[in-house]
Amino acid sequence: MTYFLYFDPGLGAMIIQAIVAAVAGVLLFSKNILYKIKLFLGMSKPEDDVFDDIDVKESDIESKSNSDK
């Protein structure tokens, strides 16, 4: 007895989406793990926070909020 499997387009798209999501998840997860390992071994320096470069004084924020009223 012969059985034929039927894959409709919805199932095919779901399978492709699951494969792409799995590959992307593995790549992003491994990138994060490799970064932490390199950081632990001293092979890379920790990245500085982006917002450390911006110098905003409290007086600037208060004067701007007062001028908005």
C-alpha cells in the first residue's frame, strides 16, 4: 500500500519559517555566548554604553521643561 503525503502551501511556509527562525536563533545565541567567552578570557574589551558619550546637565533639562510651559 502506498501513502502519499500532501503539503499545502500554508504548511510549507510554516516549515520554512520554523527553519529560518531556528537558524537565526542559533546564530544570535552563539554570537552572544562567544562574546561572553571572549570577554571572560580577556580577548575583547567590554563595549561602552552609547549614552555615556552624551553630556546632559540637570540644569539643561530643567530649563527646557520650564520653557515648554
